Amino acid sequence: MNKIQLLLRIAIIIFLVEGMIMLGLSVLGPMSSPGLEALIDAVVLIMIVTPIMNYWVINPYIKARNHVERELARIGRKNEQLLNTAGEGIFGVDIEGRTTFINSTAAKMIGHKPEDLIGRAQHDTFHHTRQDSSPYPVEECPICATYRDGKVHSMDDEVFWRKDGTGFPVELMSTPIREDSKTVGAVVTFKDITKRKQMEEELIHHRNHLEELVNEQTEDLTALKQNAEDSRQILQLILDTIPVRVFWKDIDLNYLGCNKLFAQDAGYKDSDELIGLSDFEMGWRDQAAFYRADD
């Protein structure tokens, strides 16, 4: 029932009752005292109007109000169920930073009962200290910043503190609550990221370990390469000092190397100049087929 319907009902009741009173007085005739007539008028009005008002106005109003209250209570219970079944912690604060609501998931994570947190400053209760145990000024708190600047703040390196004094890392998002374009508080969702942080630390540890292994293998390969080069130089030195011509080829009969005497006979200053060449590219190209058949 809206206000217009209510006023119309009251007006109709008063009009009908006044008509009944006037009719009754006209039947009784004129009264000896005007005051007595007014008194009778008022008493009759009250006696008649009261039950009619109760039945036609007040009772429907009470029923409507009770229905609205029941509906609001049902909606409140449904919202509370939704909050409590959410996998993330959810709580709200007013512009003074006081907790206005909190779901059971959030309360359980920080080791409190929900009713114990309502009305308390959330920063002083479970967000008061940094991870390094240094004090966390409320002026630097991203949650408090939300209801001051009206902006959304997201963080993944915050720490909440339980009732027993232990802390745990959280990822949170703080969103402003607005009424009539005015920020009146903030709603915060958060989750415990302890396992994720542990996995990140393990990944970093494994990555560092792999880097150490790669560095060790690289050092070993570098040492082996250097040893191989040293051995090649020693072998080349031995070959260059013996008084015979020495050479070696691959399976395609191309030169892979030779000693200094062979290179000089072939007309080259350095043995490396022969690498990759065949007999058809040497000074004895006319006899290349004979040499290759002998090889």
C-alpha cells in the first residue's frame, strides 16, 4: 500500500463517520450544551473510527510492513549464505576503516569469529605489520586508500595477521562502495596465496639450480675444448717436426689436414690452407685419379 492509497482510505473513513455522526445528532435533535455535542461527536468518532482504522488501514499496513521485513530478512540470509559459501575471503569497511561485514571464510583465515570483528578497525586488527615485521602505516594501506581516493586497488604482496600472531601472504582487491556518487566504504576480496608463494620459491630454487648446472657444464665443455685444442696443437707440432710427409682425408677423399712438409711440397705455406681441398685442386691434379685410387 502506497501513501496515496493510505491517505484516501483515511479520508473516506473520516467522511463516512462524520456523516453517520451528523445523521445521529439530527435524529436526537439539538443539544442543550454545544460542548456536550462536541464531546459526543468526538467519542462516537473515536469509537467508530478506531476499529475501522484497525481493520482497513493499520492491519494492512502492519501486514505489508511484516512482509517487507520478512523479505528483507530472506534477502539478508541469502546474501549471507552467498558470502559464506564463497571460496575467497570477503569483508567490508566504512570510511573510518571499521569492519561492517565479513564472511566466515575470511574470519576463519585470520582466526577470529565474524561477530568479533564487526565494528573494529581492520587495519589495526589484521593488517598492521609488513612481511618484514616493520609497522605498516595506515596511510600506506591500499585498502584504506580505496575509501579515500575512490579507486580500485589490487595487490599480490600483502600480509594479513592471524589472531595467534602468525602471518600469511594474500592477494587482495579493494573496491569502493558508493552511494549517490559518494564513496562510503570499500569491499575487499582476498585469498591465501601461501601455496602459490611456496611454488614460486621452489621454481626459483630449481631455476637457480639448473643455472648452476648449466654453468658447470659450460665450464667443463670450455675446459674440454681447450684441452682438445691443446692436444691438436701438440699433435700438429709433432707432425711438423718429423722428417716425413703426413696427411689425412675424409671419406670423400678431401684433405682434413697435413704436416708442414706436405703443405710445402703442395705449394702452401700453412697446412690449414689444404683443409677441404681434393687432389683435383692440387698441383698434381693430372695424377689425382691415381692418388685417390691408392688412398
